[in-house]
Amino acid sequence: MTESITRARHRSARRPTTPLHDLANAATGSMGTVGRRTVVVAASSGLLVTMFGAPAGATTGGTAGSLPSVDTASLTASARAVLATAPVVTSPADAEWSSDAPEVTAVAPAPVVTRVAAAKAARSAARTAAPAVHNNPVPQSVAGNAVLEVAARYVGTPYLSGGSTPAGFDCSGFVSYVYAQLGVSLPRTSSGIKAAGTVISRADAQPGDLIWSPGHISIYAGGDDQIDSPRPGKTIQFRSIWQSAPVFIRIG
């Protein structure tokens, strides 16, 4: 008995398909003939695809399956119409731009002068200034009296503690300076000047002699007058003898 073995034939495995494959096949197969709006719903994926086909019987100007053409002529005409109505701005080739700017002048701020700086400036000016011209009455005894003529030149010079120059005098500095102009050297203090001279009575005193009081010395100007450098804030001046017990001194 002959044994026959027949093996069954099997179809080769096919690539699995999905609703999207069916959608693609349907779209490519009927692209040229679709004449209405077609909606395909892929139920398995929830995808909604909408295709807009050309109207039935419309001429596309190409073969079946090609996209509809675009009318560029009408688009160009619309663009030309917009440009035609747009405003035109022109400018000559030799146009020049200019602007009027106000003239600005820089002014340096005024320097701020403090009281200290002002005081220093005043002292500096006093040192270099010429002797002031006095407005006080000058005793007649000044004329022809060498001591009083020299002393009268410095009327108006400010009092300066320790001063012994035309920049400023104290009482003894002024007397010493005046006598030095006549070639007579005197001590620097009022008590030293008193010791260098001779005490005389008031009745014997002559213009150009000295008047001493404790802590002060002046030049006798005749009558009831004297010339001296009084105190801070004052200037050299002719004034009345104010001392209650003046001591008259003669030099030489």
C-alpha cells in the first residue's frame, strides 16, 4: 500500500493594514473624480479627515489626480490696484536737512566765598594796600612835626595784635615803627618804650612825645589829642586823650 503525504499550502503572511491605509488607497484612487465634500472617519484612531475635491466636471488644466491651478493674473491685478492707490512720497536728490538749535553759552558758577576765606582776603588786601587817607581832623601840630607827619600817614590802618607793619599795628608796634622811620630804635613793648624814655610833666609835653598808661602807649598830638592804634576792630586815628592818669614820655 502506497502512503502519500500531501502537505498543505499556506499563503504568505501579509503586512497588516489599518483604516489609514484604506483611507490613503481610497483617496489616491478617486482624487480625480471626487465631485463633492467627502469625510472619512477613521473609527479606530478617532481621526477626522476632510477632503475638498474640485467640483464635478471642473477643468483643472492638468491630468487626472493633479492639484487645481492658481489664478496668479487676478492676484497680480489686485496687488497692482493697491499700489496704484497708495500715496507716493518723493524727495529731490539734492535735498538737505537742517535744524535750528538755540545758541547755548556756558556760564561758570560764582565761587562760594566762606567767612574764613573772606577774612583771609581782607587781611591780605590790608597788607598790600597803601596807607588809607583819613577823614578825621588833623591837629595843626602835625604840620612841621616830623613824628606826627609820619604817624598821620597810617591813619585808617587796622589794629592787628602783634602787628608792627603797615599791614596792621598794635599800639607799641605803631609807635616803634613811626620812630624807626626817623632813625630812632625803640623797644617792642609799651613798658620797654617807657623805660627807654624820660618821664615829663603834661605841662612840658610837646607834640611828638609819648603817652603811656598800663598796657597802652600812644603819640601825643598836642592839646587834648593823641594818635594811636586803639584795640581790635579799630583803626589808627587821632582822638582825645581818654586816659585818667596819662604819663608823658620824651624820647632822646
